[in-house]
Amino acid sequence: MNWSPHVEALLGAVGPLGNREFAPHAARWDDAGLDAGLAARCSEWGLFGLSAPEASGGAGVGMLGTVAVVEDIAAHSGSLAIRVAIHEAAAVGLALGLGDDELLARALGGDGFVGWCGASRGLSARAESHVRLQGAARMVPADGDVVAVGQGPEGAVVGFVRAADVGARRARSASGLCAAGWADLELDAEATHAGDDALARRLSARVSVGVAATACGLARAAITRAVEYARVREQFGQAIANFQAIQWKLANSATERDAAWMLTVKAAARLDAVADDAADAAARAQLAAVRSAVAACSEALQVHGGYGYTREFPIERLLRDARACSAIDRGDDDLRAAVVPGIVARFA
Amino acid sequence: MDLTLSEEHEALVRMVREFAVREVKPAAAEIDRHSRFPSELVARMGELGLMGIEVPVEYGGSGLDPIAYVLAMEEVSAACASTGVIMSVNNSLVCDPLVKFATEAQKTRWLEPLASGRKLGCFMLSEPEAGSDAAAQRTVAVPDGDGWIIDGTKNWITNGPQADTGILFTMTDRAAGHRGITAFVVDLNAPGVTRGHKDDKLGIRGSHSSQVVFEGYRAGPEQLLGKVGEGFRVAMSTLDCGRIGIAAQALGIARAAFETAAAYACVRRTFGKRVIDHQAMGFMLADMETELEAARLLTLRAAAAKMAGRRHSRESSMAKLYASETANRLAKAAIQIHGGNGYVTEFPVERFYRDAKITEIYEGTSEIQRLVIAADLLKA
């Protein structure tokens, strides 16, 4: 199965950025956070608005093209990939969903990476003349504006929260995610959308697919590193790649990763087709992708032995990034819970 | 990356599903119980064009593509895995190498009756001492005049008791290892061929396998398939494609297990609620559906790679490995969801469990698939 010529061309343009612009900085970004001004450069590189129509200044490759690009970035830097993925899923997705040209222009402009705060982390909201958000959320990016989804009395509330309005952000984790809290945050009603469950579901599905693509890229990087290391590392007088115990790990990781990648591609295609089953497909993709990424990175660490545990090699970073993917928005059990109603609807 | 099916594919699925649900599924339990070879279903598959799906129309086939083959295999196997493998062997292990390696004269003589379903084929590579290690062949073909005299015993030959025609692998130069293997197409009703008793198996009991013994069997020069010493290439290229068929068979079994378990969990009540409403059970089904869908996509990817004419060893092995292990996990989970009812023959899930196991063994065990995948990953 091949990408469309349009996506191929985009990947051809983005591909060289990996080794030149992302990989050399990946460890530092992991350690100290993304460089100031990186969002602006991402905008220049055309990494914002991948799923927006060309007429609006986007790349017009839909979520299918988005997952292709995000997977490629993640193979070099998970920290950057997850920010690009969520910016595209949440900020561009919200602008497209509301038909809000001003918000779209802002999302494409590169002022900063927009984060995502899904409903499942205890955020509450209610719709009045203006919208009030109450509560706190975990795993919100340490800076920038946030697209927030809350559950109000009339259904889901989707809002765009300016960085200045986000309350205290605390306890920044190694992967650049932190807890954020706010109480009785009043939002301009025009910047929010109340009662649109379909929009909230769609944004959540876009985020899932973006996280899944990130996880697939991390898994690919881990497998590539493990293969390279197994070829050159010698034990018992021969390359460890000659041992079936090592070959098994590589084969299992690659198969599980490809399976998850196919689910991710399928879910992106269903989102582009605005299909009814897109949300379920996205949840399955994230479930499989994060699981396979954690397993692949863990096995890659094992292939590296003690070296894998040190910061001399990137494997421990890949493993931390993969694990973080299961904490963004929805964890494994949230995703399973999201899939069950679809099964009941078909078989009850 | 286009993952949507064409209208032609959708129409094929409808046709095969109707056949599978109306004719195959109602017979499956009885076929299994009596270890009965379903001749009537094989004849019907011939009529429906399912015995030579990818064979060009001029040679009696349906002229469809590898994706069509995968879709049809899934439907038939979801109804009855025994019937599925009878179809799979004829399609991918017999018709496929004939399409690829046979001369025009061979295609006219051998391929047309197989593809149209008038005759049944088998693939004879395994031996009592040579399963995964195909180069350990002991069956020998010795030049005799312009032809060959063949002696040896082939093992686990699916369709062996019924087949009219077979693809046979022999050693023509033992010292040359796998470069000494030569393939023939043989008439199994000719003198010099005897068949052993059908194997008594754990599952796929409606598909019969047996030893096929060659004693002084004479093959003419026109029966040579490919060139002398090229047999290993014929076998491996055939298995690259065959594995897609077994992946699709496993997919069918996995689907049957998931659908049966999901339907049961939505009806059966324990502790005052439906089984699926218990989190442990609901989550199990969510995982099952995720793996099922992934197995389907890997299988379709392998079929698409074959269709594009690319080398597809890795894709085929990944599809076969993942789908067969998924079928086993899902069949096991389906029994668990059924509780005691899953363990008795009144319900079909114990049959899925027994049928699923073979997909991890034949046409390359899971271990062989991992070797193929790892070798591909590690090649410089």
C-alpha cells in the first residue's frame, strides 16, 4: 500500500528535517524542553495545518498525511512529535470543526504549540451566558494555549483556553507534560462551543490518532536502534543478532508495531472519511500503538543490555516517551471502555 | 494508502458470505464431528469460482486479485476452517506455482482442471524428517531416459487422500543442499503412488491429510516445474503467497471466535447483568476486536504487496504470524467468555480453539515466520 503522490511529496520534504533539525536536538529537548521559537519554525516548515485544506493555507493531506508526518518526526524526537500531533489534532481540528478562520490562522501561525486537555481527566465545565471551567487536568503541556473539553449539563463543552488563563502548572514531568489547575475560569462564550458532543468526540479521536502515530514512530526508532546494535555488539564470540532470542524480540516488536501502524492509518482514513466508526477505530489504534511502542522500546532496551539503561543511548528516552503516550488524554482502560459500546451496539 | 475495498471486492464478499452462511456454516459442526471431507462444498466452491480465484480466466480461474482471495478465504474460514484450508491449498499452493512457473502446455493440461474445481490439488514438500528444514529432503528424483524415477515419502499432505494432482519437491542433487531441490507436477492417480491413512488430528478435521508415498514413480520431462535445482525457489515463492492464505484462514477463525463471544456476552447474564457489562469481560472483547482488526489489516497489506508485484516475504510472514497467534488468543478468550459452555461441543468455540492451533504450525511455524522477519530486518 502506497501513500498518495501528495503525501509522498510532503514526506519527501519533511524527511530531511529529521536528521538535520530534529535528531541533533532530541536529547536536549527531552531534558530542557523545546526551544523557544520552535513552533514558529514548525510553521515555516509546513508542519502546522497538515489536515487543513490548501485553500486555507494548510497542506490538505488530511489526518492520513498527518499521521505519516507525525510518525516520521517521532522517529527522531518524541517530544516534538507529540506537540505537533496534538497541535494539529486539537487546535487545527477545533478551528476546522467550528469553521473558525481566525482560530485556524492562529493555529497555522506558529505563535506556539497548542495543548489538549481531554474530558477524562476530571475537568468539568458548564455552559451559561459565558462558560466556566472548573477543575484540574493532568498531562497538559507545560506552556501554551490549550483546547479543553469538559462535560457540562447540556453535553460536551469545547473551549480554547489562552495560556494566560490556564492556572498553575506544576510538577513538570521528564516528557514535558505537567499538571495544570484552574478554578472558575471564565471563558468568552464565543470562544467555546457547548453541547457539541460530535465535535468533542472528533477532537478526541484526532488526538488518539496523533498519539498513536507518535507511538508508532517511537517504536520504529527503537526497533531500528536495536537492529543496528544487535548487528555490531558481540558476545560469546559472535554478533548478538545471530542469537534467536534476540531475533525473536526484533521480529515480535516489528510485527506488533506494523499491526498498530496499520490500525493508525486505517483510523486516520476513517476520520478523513468522517465515518461513524472513526472514534472507535481511533481508540483501537491508540490502544494498540501505545502498547506496541512500550513493548518495542522495552525490548530494545533489553537488546542493549546495561547500555540501554544509560543516557549514552537514546533507548531510555524512547521508552519514557512511549510510556508517556499512555498518559496523554486516555489510558489503556479508558480506550477499552470507549470501544465496548460499539461492540454492544452491533451484537446485543 | 488506500484501505477501502473496491465495489468488485464488496460484491465478492457478499456472494461468498451468502454461500458461507447458508451452506458452509450449518455443516461445520457435523464435518468436524465425523471428520468428514466436505466433497459437496468443494464442488460448490468450484462452481462459484473459489478454487482458482487468482488464476486467469483463460485457464479456468476467476481472474481476480490477491485481495479478493484474502476476502473469500476469510468468509469461508469464518464458517468452517476445514473447508477454508481445502480451498487455500488448491488456490495458493497448487494453482499459484502453476501460474507462476508452468509452461503453456503444463497450464493447459494441469491448471485448468484445478482452477475450475474439476480436480483437486495438493502440495508435497514436508517429509517425516523434513518439516521446517525443507533442505533435508529425502525424496529423490533420479534421471531415467528423458524423464525421472521418483522415490520417497511425503508427510502431512493436506488434501493428500483426495487430490488428483500435486506439486512435488524432490532432491536431484543431495550434495547441493537446497540448490539440489527440483519441483515436479504429478498425477496422483498414476502407478507408483500410494496414499497413507488420513491423519487423526486435533482440529480442521474435515480437511484430510496423509502420507503420500512414491515408489518407482515415473515423471516425464514435461512434468518438470521450473528448472532442475530451482525447486527451493518454487517452494519459497509459493509459501510467501500461501502464508497470505493461511493468514486469511486464521483471520476467519479469529472473526468467528470474536463474533460468537461478543454475541454470547451480550445475551448471557451473571450477577444481574450482561456478561459484557462486567468490565473484565468488556475489556477482553475490546482487546479482541483491536487484534482482529489489526490482523485483517496486516493480511490485506500482504495481499496488496503481492498485487503490486513487490517481494513480500516480510509482509506475508508478519500477516501469518500475527493472524495465527491472534486466532489462538481469540479462540482461547472466546472459550473463557463462554465459561463451561465454551468447553462443550454444543457451542462452536471449542472447535475454533482446536482449528486455530494448526495455523501456527503449517506453511511455516510461528518460529519460522520470526526467522523470516528477523532475517529481513537484519539484512544490511
